[in-house]
Amino acid sequence: MTCYDKALSLLAIREHSEAELRNKLNAKGFSKKEIDEAIKRLLAENFLSDSRFCNLFIRSRLKKNPEGKSILIMRLRQKGISAELAKDAVNSYFEENSDEINEIFNSYSQKLITKKGEEKAKLKLYQKGIKLY
């Protein structure tokens, strides 16, 4: 299996950031040159996109485990996304989906209040970087 084929098979499972994909391909024993060529081709064919990865990652995190902007930016940085792209992606996503995000945060806070009480819920929301307006 070529480096390109392996990369495609990984991307068929889920979206990856460029850095994640490079790390996985490197761990599989492919040379830097093979990885660079595969990444270049994937980018040209639009099979690999850090901005698309950011949007899907943000949407997934908000639905499964809501977190505020700063936490999401940190998590994207851990996935190898540049600070500028992470910040821009999170801010854009929050602007474009503000009603949905407010609904997610309100629903999540109500579940926490019911489950843990108001004081513990406030602490948990604070820890997750969630600000309710």
C-alpha cells in the first residue's frame, strides 16, 4: 500500500488534520518524502483540509461534550492546527451558529443543574469555559 493510499484509507474513516495525518503516516514507516508527496496531492484534490477538520471537530465536540471557545481552541492546537486558524475557525463557527450554540449550552447547563445542583453546575461550566449570556 502506498503512502497516498494509506492516507486515503485513514481519511475515509474520519477527517484528520494535516499534522495528525503526518504523524500517523510517519508511525506507519513512510519516509518524509513519501508523506510530503501524499499530503501535497491530498491538499490539491481537497481530500485534506485543516479548515474543514476544524469545523467538523468543533461541531462534534459541541454536540458530545460542550466546551467554550478557549477550550476548543486549545484542543485544536493539540491536533496540530495553527493558533491563528484555530482561533478563526472557533470564532467563525460561534458567529455562524450562535443560536444553536446557545441552545446547546442552555440545555447542557440545565442538565448539570438538575444533576449536580446550581453551585456545582456553575463550577463545571466555568471549568469548561462556557459563558451563558
